[in-house]
Amino acid sequence: MPQLSTTINPLPSESPGRVKLTGSINLLSEPGGIQIEASAVDEVVDGKPKLPEFNMVAYTGGLMRIAGWRHPVVVDLGGLEIPSQSRPIRFGHDMASGVGHTRSIRVEDGKLLAAGVVSRDTVAAREIVISARNGFPWQASIGAAVEEFEFVKAQQKTIVNGRDFEGPVHVIRKATLGEISFVDLGADGQTSAHVAANLPQEQLTMAGNQPVGPEQQPATAANPHQATETASAQQPAPIQAGPTAEQVRAEALAESARIARIRELCNGQYAEIEAQAIRDGWAPDQCALQVLRTSRPKAPAAHFRDNNVTAAVLEAACLLSAGLQNLEQEVAEPALEAADRRFRGSIGLQELLLEAAWAHGFTGRNFRDARAVLRFAFRPDLEAGFSTIDIGGILSNVANKFLLEGFFSVERVWRNICATRNVSDFKTVTSYRLIGKDQYEVVAPGGELKHGTLGNETYTNKADTYGLMLAIDRRDIINDDLGAITTVPRKLGRGSGLKINDIFWATFLKNNAFFKTANKNYLEGADTALSIDGLTGAEVAFMDQVDSDGKPIGIMPTIMLVPTALSALATQLYKSMELRETTANTKYPVNNPHQGKFRVEVSRYLSNSVYTGHSAKAWYLLADPNDLPVIEVAFLNGQESPTIETAEADFNVLGVQMRGFHDFGVSLQDPRAGIRCKGEV
């Protein structure tokens, strides 16, 4: 299998859809992925020795296992950007160790192919040429910047590089090629490279690849003696010789022997030790000692708690088991990796409670005494032992992730037509509207501004607490059902969503004293049915409303609120360019002057017979709540979603209790912010 090292940290392990990010990867070629060849040793072009050339298969388009990615990775070569055909060739991705450059890079048959020359005059370039000539098996590594990837889930399939891949797998969809490097070790020892050097032995050991003696200077046709004259006039500076071929050969052979011995010691059973030993330059004796330590049998430890288990790790294990979406955005990568390693991606409810109990001094080895386990898990003060694991907090944090799923699963039209207020306590709060001198006045030469006045137009609101308690009982615990801590929060979240709808629409529909003829915000009669004419009449009534000075309020209607029975007609009035008026004798198209004017909001509560003031024909034209609210919802401390807490159940109940609560209040506000049309005679 190929290798891939990455500087992206942390890197999501399962991200639905495509994710954009910035990072870099080094991709080692797969077995047999690189072939490097050169011209004949003595071949000369334009009076100069021909440089070694190479052709390589840098990537075969297959799966890779990389540290930091939870599942195999494949690079989509169709999305690999190649900035230019000339890319630098380095040794070990070291900018200071240049080797040469490419002349052509292309994608062919689902593989990344490159060809170029060893054109740099460095120690690294000479070592590669000499070592390859001596039979050293060089491999290739590609550096690229990752820009976008997607995650393919289990039991799903995708086609990349002309091949079928089955999830789970990460697909790097967009990346930019940086450089290509020679490396001495890939993911598989069977990879190979062949270099045929074409330079004389003594020339390869010098600092330059070009001739430096006067007898080697090319002569021009105009003056065949020019090179000799120039050489005799100028003495060349001393040249520092590099390592000899024998030295390079000895070092390469020693390195090959070290790597072979390390692989022999690890014998394919200790892949992590083998990789670290080769990468960090361990001597074979050091590698043998580490293998010996790792291979020693360990004493049974079933009843001992893993000291590396923390509250964050337990929480991550619960979310892994429950299959929370976008998990990498909710949990830190170290905790997620530790949970996956410690619990292998799944933890049961009993195991979770036992971990918390052990942290607080519980000495039992199993869940037979369930009462004692719960007592220690939820009440750490029973023992003197110190622990940072709070099982109540863990369960609450996990439950809150699923609470919102239930909360947002019910109708939320109320949130689109109301204003919100942040209150700090449960006292009645009052809003005042500026009236009287509410227009700007001319500023006198002295620069003094005149004061507006706060009149008697006040609007109040008050937050109350609503809540419910549910329990994970003894049966769920005995059945080791971790799903209970996701099901119960969803129910509590849904209950909160239903309650806020109930309070909101009961307040909104009980509006006879709010929407009335005296307030000029209530229309009735046959011509108020939802239609072009009815909507025109409501718009005129809204725009004709005035403030306390008798002047227009200056607010435009933007929302058409209708019951379910009028949903289709309201959508037609919003989207259609024309409607057809049908009478007994005629059918004519009529242009729709209200197209795109008023956003349609549909609520099933408007026509529900449980609520006072319900109607299947009445509809409303409302202002934007940010400009002028017809109704307001107050939230304690701005918390728009419910809260959940977890604790051990009372003495007469064996289990775990969860309570959800939500602090909010609803109140009608400014009558001039809306028009109610009865819609019937």
C-alpha cells in the first residue's frame, strides 16, 4: 500500500459532502511506481555530456492509509492541478537538497506520470545518480496542497481515476502539485528505481557537473584557440571536492543493511515500530529492544481502569456510538482518536457508567450491583479519590447534541414572523415607542439638538420556565442500551419545540382586541378573501396606517402569513406572473402585480380548532419583525434553545433522570405591524 504523510492537523475523519481546507501532503509512490533511466554513459549533446533522464509513475491512483485520516484515502487525479510542466525535483522534500526538474507531467490511464532530468549540481544529485548506478532502489514522493476532499460513507461507492472504490473512504477532489522528491524508503520495499549515470566517475565527485579544466573548454569556430588562451590567462579557483563514490556507495549499502535488519526484526508484526525506526535512524539494537518490550506479555487488567480515559474521551466515545453527524466539528481530534482506540468506536451504557464509577473509587469488576455502580458514578463524594469525570456532565453534554435535533424537528414558522428579546430575569419588561417629536428638527446655529419624547405607547413581555423530566430506567441500563441517551433528549427537544409553538400561536390567534377595526388593522367582508384584489386591499390598508402624529409609519409589509388551506394560492400570488380569473362566462389571464412582493409563511396552527381565533380562511399581511414586530418572543439570557440536565434518579427509581427546560415568553406588540383579513363574509 502507498503512504501519505500530511501536515493537516486536525483532519476530519468523516465529513459528509465536500470540505474545503488548506494543507499539504507527501504521497509516496506505490510498488513499481518509478523507473529512472538515462542515456548512454558517453553520449554527448552540443559538446556537453547528456544529463541523466528519468521517467516515473508517481502515483497509480489507488487507496492509501495515512496517519491522521480515519479511513483510506484516494487522490482524484482529475482534480490535481499541475501549475507547470517544469516542477522542482528534490531529495526528501528538502528545499536545500535540489536534484533537478521535470520536463513533462501528465495523467494517463488513471496514473500520474513524470519525466525530467537530474539538472542540479548538489551532493544530493550526485548521491542519487551514483547510488542508483550501484543498484540502490530509489522511490519517489510527491508534495501537493490539499484544497478539497469528500467522505464516502460505508456501503456507498464512488468512481475515482476510472476505478470503483467502496466506502468508507476519503476522496481528495482538489489538490495542487508542488514538487517531486527522491526518497530512500516508501510504504513498500518492493518499489524500485533505476538510474544509468552518463558522467565520468571523477566528474561525479567534483562540485560541478560541467568541465572545469582548460582542456575541456569548448572552442568556437571563429577562434579555435580562444578557450586555451582564456584558460592560460585565468587560473581557476580551487574546487572543494565532495564525497567520493566509494564513500557514497558505502553509506548507501550501510543504510540498506540497517533497513533490512530492522524489517527482519519487526517481521511484519510491528509496523509502527518499523516505520519509526527507519524514519528516526534507529540502530538495529535499539529497534530490537523496542520490539522486545512491546512483545512482552501483559498482566490481566480487566478490572483496572485505563488512566488515559477522561471525561472528554468518554463523551467522544458516546457520540461515536450514537453516530452523531459532523462529529469532527463537535469533538477535539485527540479525544476522538483516544475514544476510537480505547473503545474501538463503540461504548455501551453499562461500560460508560462503570468507567465513571471506577474513577470515583468503585472496586467492583462488573455491573451486577447496578445500584452501587450508579451511586459511585453520580456521587463521587462517597470516596476520597479524586477524579475529573462527571458522568452527569458527560450525559448532559451528549444529550444536548441530540436535544436540538428534536427541537428543530417541529414547525418553526413562529421564528420567521417574530422579534426576539434578551431578558436577564423573569420580571415583566416594558418597551417604549418614541412618539410626538420623533422627526429630526433643524439644528440651531448653536448646535443644540431638541429632545424627542417617550409617550404612552408601551409593550410588555415576560419570560417563564417550561420543562419536563424523563428517565432512562433500569431496563435500558440492564439492556445496555446507549441509544436511550439519544432517544430521550430528542423527545425532550421535541417537547420544547411543541411547547413554544403552543404558547406562541395561542397568543397570536387570541387577537380580537389586537386586530380590530378601531386599530385600522382588521378587514372583513367578501372582498377580503385571498386574491389579487384582496391582497391589494390589505396592502393599501397597511400602507395607509399612521403614527400618533397622523403621519405615515413608513414601514412596508413583507410577509404573507396563511393557513395550510391557502398555501397553494399564496404561493401562486408570490411566484406567478399572471393568474386566470374565471367567471361563468369568461376566462381571461390577469397580470399579477404582487409577484415577488410578500414572502409566504404557512402555519398549520392558524386553522387548528384547538386554538381560540382559528380560521382556515383568515390571513395576515405583516411587516418585517426587525422593522416593526407584531409579536415578540423573550428568551432568558438570549438562550433560544432548551437546556438538558442529567442526574441519578430518586431512591424509589433505579435509573438515570433527564430534565429539559426552556425559559421564554410571548407577547403581541405593535398593532400597526400587521393587517388581519377575515377572508370570508
